[in-house]
Amino acid sequence: MKPKTVLLGFAVLALAGCGSNQPAYTAHYYETHKGALKRELARCKKADTLSGNAKKNCETAANVNAAEALFGGGTNNPNLLP
């Protein structure tokens, strides 16, 4: 094989791993990670189009944010209290 072909093959494989396969986060994650919630809301506001887990995360973050605005963001879970 030519070295150029091998190098191109490695480059393609390396870039294939750079896809935006974002994990899907739960409402509980956003409730306990306020910084992540704020970052996700800001990212969703800037995004033109969303699909897959990115869309699910935006919907979950928006729901958590709305619930916190409505209920004051408190928790009844004693494990989460300081």
C-alpha cells in the first residue's frame, strides 16, 4: 500500500470519531448540575438545528428550567440538601 493511502485511511478513521454523539442527560442530571443546565440552555439558544440526543437534551433542559421557575428550584430530596 502507498503511504499516502494509509495516512488518508487513518485520517478518515480519526475524523469519524469526532461526530457529535452527545449523551442524553436526564432531568435529574440537570437538576443537580446547575452549570450544565445553564450551558445547555445557552447552547440550545444558539443552535440553528438540533437532532438526536442534542434535541432531547434541549427539551429536557427547557423542562427543568421551566419547572425551577415555577416551583422555585427547591428539592424535597434529603440526599440533595446541603
